[in-house]
Amino acid sequence: MHTCFIGVGSNLGDPVAQANQAIAALSELADTQLVDVSSLYASKPMGPSDQPDYVNAVAKLTTTLTPLALLDALQYIELHQGRVRKDERWGPRTLDLDILLIDDLAIDHPRLTVPHYGMREREFVLYPLFEISPNLVLSDGVALSQLIQSCPRNGLETIDNA
Ligand code: ROI
């Protein structure tokens, strides 16, 4: 059994609805339990700035799926919600589901790198993760609370998701 954290991101096609629908889909994944989910957050785009603001969240799962089976399941949800993979790097997307952490595993596979390479610098990952796991310590001993201290919010705000 693995404990995983998943980053949810969207900035096209009603991003709040996309994020909520993705979280609902995560809660129905086979062999998987949705343990916790952060608030939704509005964030400024990282990368090209001529794209809409993002909605971001982080979900905590436990699963007996293998890491690559989990990746397949997440990519299926992305495609089901209308994601079209474009060549443009860091362009807008209807739904992005990123595996951030799986236990204390380090995975270096052509399809999957864990921990997610950008997570330590991204306010839209660190703050939602901190909301649901304030005592998290990464496998190298660095506390999430420490990373937060050196990560400006950059306009990040929680969204009223009533
Ligand atoms: N920027 C924000 N704010 N949120 C994201 O989820 C996000 N995802 C991406 C890139 C394009 C890097 N920028 C982002 O993939």
C-alpha cells in the first residue's frame, strides 16, 4: 500500500469545475482511497504569462496500484476531461494531474519522476500540500514547513468552493 500526493491543476474550461470533477474521479479510482484534499487555490501561471490564472489543489491518496498503474489512471482521467497534449511547453491545460510524492520513493523512469521535479519551488504545490500535511518531511529530511518559508505566495489565494 502506498500513500501518494497528487497535484491538481487547470486553467481552461471552467477550472473550478475541472478541479472538482477531477477530485470526484480520484475518489472513485479502483484500489484507491481519497484520504484528504486541500482547498482549491487560485494561482498565477508559472511559465508563459499570456494564459489564464490556474486553479490548483493537492489530494492525498492511499492505493495498492503500482506507481505506473496510478500514472495510467491519472492520464486516463486527464484525457477523459478533455486534455489535449500540445507541443507548447508550459501552455494552458484543462487538467493536469501530477504525482508529487509516493511514500519516500525515488522513481526515475522514462514516464515518471518522483518526487515531482518542480514541487519544491512551486507555491501552488507547497501551500495546498502544507494545508493537508503540515508535518510532512521529505525523504532527504527537509521539512515542508521549511520549504514554505522560502517560497513566496506569488498571489496564491484560496477559493471559496462552497
Ligand atoms: N502554473 C500554475 N500556477 N499552476 C499550475 O498547475 C501550472 N502547471 C503547469 C505550468 C504550465 C508549469 N504552470 C502552472 O504545468
